[in-house]
Amino acid sequence: MNQAQSLRVRQRILSGLQASLDRILRPLVGRIVTDHLVAALGAATRPLVGSARSGLAVSATQQYRAFLDGSGSLIAKPVLTRFTPPAWSGSVGKVLTVGDPVAVDHIEKLGRKAGWWAQDAERGTLIHYANNDKRIYAWARIDPVPPACPFCTILISRRAVYHTESAAVLGQTGEFHPGCTCTAVLVSQDNLTSFEGYQQTQDALAEYRLARKHASNHDLAGIVAAMQSLRDTSGGKTP
Ligand SMILES: [Zn+2]
């Protein structure tokens, strides 16, 4: 399973999720939000997100199996525990405001949150394998649907992230915003400079270095801002 194949699976599952969410949510546009509606929507949409998560977790394991290429056995898949009913109700409750009417904008926001949760299962599964199977040297963040936003570009520029990296670096590289299309790629010692997406990490590094030179503030937010203004002045094109 290469990146293009796993991208197709991801897009098919995510667009199926959006379509089924739409079927539930579109008829509610204009309806005044109540606590009862929030709870009912949470309960009605949770299984849809859950099934997208299952599909994407399976895809992650297929990517892991392809990485091993038939050599040796697979380690146990992770038990994913983050997607609890309260976690999803929390996402729904953040988007909808009791007393306000449901708007198209709310549906889009909820769709992005659902997509985030769905992809969380794939990313979480891949990162679990990377962190626990010593045959995997590292994992790299790439965006198979470029251009990546400045925030993601900076994290992509970190290239392969190793087991031994600090928890802060690992944690931040594994941060994905709603609407983010980034994924994790498993990297072996042999393909450290030839894994699918390697060139993107090199390009991201070049853009990061340029932005860092222009940034007045060298924290993440400062470099994000510098990269955005460089992109704006170059007509939105990434160098
Ligand atoms: Zn991203």
C-alpha cells in the first residue's frame, strides 16, 4: 500500500463520513439549538465518526503491513481510547450554541471536527506502530494534499522523527489541526532519504529556513507568521 493508495482510502472514507453527516445535519439548518438537540446530534453522529475511525485504523495497519513487506509478524494494534462519548459531545457542544439557530457554517465546522477525529485513528495507529516496533526507524509527517499551511510546513520540515526525540518535539510534530490533511509515514533506516514524501520534507525545510531568517520572533508562531508573509508577497506560491 503506497501513499497514493492510502490517500484514496482516506478520501473515500472521509467523504463518505461528510456525506452521511450532511444527511443528518442539513435538514436542521435554522433550527434553534437546545441542550436536547446537542445531545441527540452527538448520539446520532458518533457512530458515523466511529465507523470512519475503524476504517482508517484498518488502513493504518495495512500501511504498516506493507511497510514490513511480509517480513516477520505484526505487533499488536493499539487500543485507541481517546474517542469517548464525552469527547465527541464536547466537540459538538463547542460548535453549536444553545439558543442560536443551526447554520451552514456550524455544519462545516462539525464536519472538520469529525474528519479530525476520523484521521486521529489512522495517525494514532501509525504513530503507535512507529513508537513500538523497533523495525520502524522513525516516522515522518507529510501532507499528501499540498500545499500545507505554514504551521504544518514547519512540522513537516522536521523530517523523520525518532523514538529518542524529546516528548515536546514528538508531541508537537503529532499535533494536527481540524482540516489538516497531513499524515504519518513509516520510515526505515534504509529509506531515510528515499521514503515517499521525502522531497516534500526537504522543500519544507528550505522554506522553514528562509522563514526563520525573516522572522523577528523565532518561536513557532513567529516563524508561521514570517512564512505566511513570504507566501503572500510571492503571490501565494510556496518557493
Ligand atoms: Zn497539515
